[in-house]
Amino acid sequence: MKRIIYILLMAFGLATIAPMASVVDNRIAAVYAVDAKAKAKAQREKEKAKQAKEREKAKAKAAKEREKAAAQKKKEAEKAAAQKQKERDKAAAQKAKAKEAQAKAKAKSSGNKQVAKAAAPKQNNNLTAAEEKAQYMEQIAAIDKANAKANAYNERDIAHRLGFWGQVGYSNLFTSGIQYQEPAAAGLNPVGFQNKDNGFVGGGLGLGYQLRYKQMLMTVGAEFNFYNSVMGISNQPDGKFALHYGMKPYDKTMIYNYDMNGLKDKLIGGFVQVPILFGMELKKLPLFWQAGLKVGLGLMGQSTVSGKLTTTIDDKELIAGMTDMYNHTLVTDQDIDRPKTNVKFGLNLAAHAEVGVNLDQWINATPRVRASLFVDYGFLNSLNYTETAKANPGAQDIPTQMLVAANPLEFPVNSALATTSAAGAKVNPFLVGAKIAVWFDLPRPKKATQDYPKAPTPRMGVFMYDENTALALGGVAVEITNTETGKTMQKNTNRQGLLQGRFAPGEYRISATKNGYFPSDTILHTVEVFDFDTLRLPLERIPAPIVYTLCMNIYDVETKQPIEATVRLTSTKDSVALYTAQSADDGFIETPLTEGDYIAHMNAQGYMPKDDTLHFVRDTFDLYMQHIKEGIKVKIENLFFATNKTYILPQSEQAMSDLANFLLENQTVKIHIVGHTDAVGTDEANQILSEGRANSVRNDLIKRGVAAERMTAEGKGEKEPVADNDTDEGRQLNRRVEFTITDVGDEDIQQIF
């Protein structure tokens, strides 16, 4: 019985425990299933995170390599640019030097009516570059030889001058050999006279031609000089001479005495002279000197005798001589004033010397003014006694022994130069004083020089070929741009893949395009004179595009839950819409797409619109959107401004249109717009710029229909950076415009799809 009861109890227990065990097993299985699902999900997320990390790592590595390559390329470009600049500077210097020489040659030949010009050389495409250069250099050599002769003549340090001068100073007509003395008569003193020269003021005027070669001077011309001289006539040293005059019966005892020490013979002479002078003009000091000869001819000459004559009589039978005895016709101090006597002067050869100073640096005048001291001395006998005697017939020596019978006391005094005693006399003109000369430089004719012809325009050829097949490509559009002038020329290659032409010397950018091929790399090539380069440029055929599948998951940025959203894909190159789709409830979207850069424009009910830039290389992208609520801060993506300006650029149209549509659909939402800048520039300038950009966004939204009272704006300058301002990337992130939702109102938030 006990055993039966035990068995029944065991059976009851088993019956009770079995269902419970089944439940436990089911629960354990469920737990294990959930755990396995969680583990699988965690594993997927781990793998996804690992893949994302690897992608980030690969992207960072690729970015680093690109930066390194870009830096290397930049360094090489800078080095090449520096070398090119050095070559351009050298070429510019040579060109400037050539232009300067050409301008100098033209300036020297400006006085000519016509300048010879060299014909430009013929450009023959059948010649090689070396043959064309040889032909041109032969022409240049011929012009160089001709111009060297012309320039040697034009550059001679020579000047031709015309001028006039005046001079004044002390003059004299030095006489010698004019002395007369007769032997003494029986019982009488010797009869005779002697002369003494005294100078007076003289001067002259002249005009002439002066040649200056380097520092040497030569002067020729014509001048008129006049000389003043006073010649004193005196007796013997006792001042008297005796003249026997027969007064019967006293002719043996009575002697007449004449005192002529008061007589003067005033001489005036005028000469026309031709100076021939040589000298030197100093360069460092304003001094010059000249010396030479003056060949002259007497033009005029006059003599005037004046003074007083005292007559006395000595009588041997008287105690003393008789004076002032008018009853005997004796006088004292008789005035002598004879008419002028003509004097003929002949050929004169005078030595001349002068030294002076150039007054140009002190006198601001166009002509050259010279002041000098000079001396002239005639060393030939200039008295033409024969002509003087002819002009004064009956002239006798002083004193005469022939008294006028009517009046024994009338003394016939003559010029000393007109007396017979002057037949062997000499007259030497002398002038010393100061001289002022004014010289005018004559324009010197220049010999014409030839202009250098332009060098033949250099030739250049471009050969285009397929990079894979090496076959020539015809119909390739080749664009050639001069980097200095910006002038662009575009031509197509012929069937042989060639393009040939002549181009001015300089640096050119060359690129080529053809349908079905990638554009060629832009190359820089310097075209130089006498070069004939043929550039070989390959083109790579564009392969057929490979299409992959782009996968996107759309999540809430806070809850990480998938959301339904509308996604529109556009190309970063032209903003053309390529694809628009609605994600499923799991937030997943996929579309066939080629590799490249795209912008994903995302819109979802209750979420802020967002733009993300995708660099698609067979990737799956996880994209996140921000739920709309008060206090969230949103950066306006793809918003572009002009550099250092508040003007919104046209490529910002999509971003501004999306933001405006969002605000127009959600009329209760209010926002606060904030502008930020980087740290470049002054604080004040950055503050003004940030305020201007924030207000530009607000004003643009107002123009699109958004009420102004729903928006406020401010600028914070460089105060709130989100990245380092020491790098270009950091500064680009700091230059941004954000807005904060300040109020969502009571209505449901809507969103444009």
C-alpha cells in the first residue's frame, strides 16, 4: 500500500513538474534566443563599428597620402614656378636692356628727318630653327656694323658753337725808332726831339665759331679792336732846342729857343683781326684757357698834336733872354692845336693769350657765358709809313727848320708818325683787359641708325595620341593660353594628330579635350626665339562607368532609431538631382550609383532638414537627423559667402530654399540666427562680418516669405570656434552660420517631402 501511495505520489509529482519544466525550458530557450539575437546584433554593430573604424582609418590614411602628395606637388610646382620666374626675369631684363639700347639709338637719331628701318625677316616654315636663326643673325650683324659706325659718330664728345664777345682794357701803340736829332750848327745846340708812349682805354667787339672736341677748344672769327695811345714829344734833356733865325744885323748873336715839352701826340688805331686760337676747357673745374695768333689789318688811324709852346730869344749882347716882348713878337705858352693827321696802319700779327671761367653753373641761361682775362701784343711793324706820307704831303720833322715867312713864330708841328724820322719806326699794338663771350651751341646733325628687325616668331607643334594604342588622334581641341596676356587660342589637330603654328615668345598653358577621353593634364611650356618644339600629349580614353549599389540607413541622432525620410541625391559638380526615394520604416534606402561625390538632402516629419556630403566608394552610410525641439542648434550646410563679404553666393540656393520651406510649413517655429568667423583679421572686423552674414541669411528668408518677427540674428565673430584656427581646415569649420530653435509653438511640426 505504501509502495502504491509512493508511486502515485511520484506520478503526481512528475505530472506536476513536467509542465513546469517545459515552461522553464521554453523560458530558458527564449532567453537564449534573445541573448543570441542580442549577441548577433552586438556582433553586427561591432563589425559595423570595426568597418567604420577601418573606413575612417583608410580615409585618414588616404587623406594623409593625398596631403603628402599635394604638398610634394605644391613644392615641385613652387620650385618649377620659381625657376620659370627666374627665367622670365632674366628674359625681361634682356628685353628691357634691348629696348633701352633701342630707345637710346632712336633718341640719338631724333634730329634726322627719317630713320632707316630694317625690313622684318621673311618667315619660312620650310627652314629649320637653326637655319632661320642663322639667317636672322646675319641680318643683325649687318645692322650692328652699320649702327656701330653711326653711334661712334653720334657719341663723339664734340660741340659746334657760334658766339660773340666784347672786350675792354688798357691799350697802347708802342712806338720805337721815332727819334730825330740834327748835328749842332756852329755855335748852336743840337736840334732834335724824342717821344714817350703812354696808354689809354681800348677795346673791341667780335664774333666767331668755336669747336670743342672733348676738352680741346679751337676758336676762329673776326673782330674789330681799337687802340688809344698818347705819345709825348719832348726836346733834349734840357727841354730846349735852338733854331737860328736871321734877323739882320743880329743874325750872328740872336738865337731863338723853342720849349716843346708840353706837346702831346694823341694816336687812335683801329684794326680788323682774324683770331686763330687753341685751348682747353676743363671738366671738373669751370675754367678754360686759349692762346694763339690774331692776323689783323689796319682799318683806320688818326693823330692829333696839341699842347703849348714857349718861345724865347737869347742875345749874346744882353744880360738875360727876352720874354713876352710883344713889340718884338715873342710869346710865352703859345697854344698848339693842329688838325688831325691820317695815319695808315698795315698788316698786324698779334700774339693772344687768355684764361677765364665758365659762368654757366651760376647763370641760369641757355647760351654759354664765359668771362676771361686776356692780353694781345702785336709783334709786327704795323706802321705803313709810305701811305702815311702820301696822306700827309709836306710833313717835316719836328722841329722844322722851315719857318713860315709871314709869321716866324708860327711853328708847323706835325705828327711824329708822319715825319721823315718815322720812316724806319715800328708801331706795336698792345691791349690787355677783360672779356665777356656768349656762345650758342649749334644742333649737331646725327647719323641715322637702323631699327633692329623683330625676330622670327617661334614655332610650336602639338601631337595628340591615344595613351593606350599610341595612335594619332585627330579632331582634338587643343587650348593654348598665354599666361602673361591671358589670350587664348583653340585649334583642332589634323588627321595626323598634329597642330602647328607660330607663337610669340612667352609661357603658355596647354590642355586638350576630346569626346570619349579624359581631359589632358594642363602643362606649362615656355616658347623661346628660334625654338621649334613639338609637344607630345597623350589622352586617356574614358572607361565605361561601373555601377555599384549605394546603401543608406536613416536614424534619429538621439534615439538611434530608424526613421522614415525622403532622400534626394545630387552631384557635387552641378547640383543636378539624380535620385529621390522614401526610406522604409527601418530607415533603409538603396540605389544603383557610380562612384563619386554626392550630397544627400534629407527631410523627415518632425525633423530638421539636413544635407550630408557622401564620398561614395561602394560604402554603406549611416545618416542621422535631429528631431525638432526647442534649444537645438543647427549649422546651415552648403551655405557660401563671397570672400570677406556678406553676399550669399548663388550656389547656396538649395540650402536657403530648404530652410525657407521648413519655416513656411511650420509657422509657429521661431529661430535665432548666429554668424561665426575664423580668427584671421581684427576682432572688430570679424564681429562686423559675422553680424552681416547672420543678417544676410535673415533678410534672404524674409524675401522668401518668412515673417521677420519669427527670426532674430546676431554675430559672435571669432569668440566661439569649433576647431583650431591654425589650419585651413579648422578655419573653414569656424566660418559658419548656425540657428537655434527658440520656440516650436503648439502646432504639430511639419516637414516638406
